[in-house]
Amino acid sequence: MIVASLRWRTVSDACLFCSIVAGDLPASVVAGDDAAIAFLDINPLTTGHTLVVPRRHVTDLLDADGAVAEVSPLLESTGRLLVDRLGADGINVFQASRAPAGQTVFHLHFHLLPRWSGDGMLNVHSIRTQVREDRDTTFARLTG
Ligand code: 5GP
Ligand code: ZN
């Protein structure tokens, strides 16, 4: 339930990340600005795995209402921070919207995953899943 709405802040009473934004739950916050904060994931997939979240509550990309643009400066600067301070060789950005896509915390967040050459983590090009229809059909459905 949405309980308050300010210029940059819409807070949800039962949301984990709203509680972190409000300072009611501890987190290892590494960067922040007026619109967003960046903190270390509690269960990192790689060293420095960081979440960038808008300060206002929106649930996901499909409910973002401009929040993606608001978090983008911090997303960029946090990516550079991870490379500069941790010596990462690259970064993956990952975002899950809705449960079928793997979302477990329903406050929009972007995963920043620092990567190192030969770190053994899966690359998206090596993932093989079943594609449900041929590309021409998909193209026609999107543009027809
Ligand atoms: P999702 O599955 O929604 O894309 O990602 C949620 C992420 O939030 C997970 O990677 C999980 O480890 C992280 N997470 C869940 N609870 C907490 C918490 O209390 N603190 C922090 N820092 N991260 C959390
Ligand atoms: Zn929230």
C-alpha cells in the first residue's frame, strides 16, 4: 500500500527497499543522490554486487513512471565506482520485472555485477532457452 507521496519519494509501508531508503533497515550504502541510492546486495553473486534503487517506490520497469531516467545518473556513476575501486574488468546490469522474470523484491532495482576476465560466471550469450516463435512472427507482432 502506498502511504505517502512527496516530490522524490513515494513510500510503501511494507517494502524492504523503502525501509532501506528511509534508514529504518541497515544497508551498506556506497553511493546516493536526490533520486536514488546504491547499496551492496546482501547475497552477492560477484564481489561488489550492488543494487541501485529509486528513492520513490515504484514496483518495476512496467510501473516505472520515469524512475528509470531518475536512477540513470547514479547507475552510471556507481558502475564507474565499482570499476575504479574494485578493479573490475566489466559490469553486467540486470533488472527483473515481475515474478516470472525472477523478481523477488517488488521495488524497482538494477543489479550491477562487477565482472573479471575469466571469472567463470555465465555470460548471456551462453544461455540457451526455448524461443517460442520465429523471429519474423515476433517482428510482425511488434510492428504490425
Ligand atoms: P530480485 O530477485 O528482485 O531481482 O533481487 C532482489 C535482490 O535483493 C537479491 O539479489 C537479494 O539478495 C537482495 N536482497 C534481499 N533482501 C535484502 C536486504 O535486506 N538487504 C540487501 N542489501 N539486499 C537484499
Ligand atoms: Zn519500496
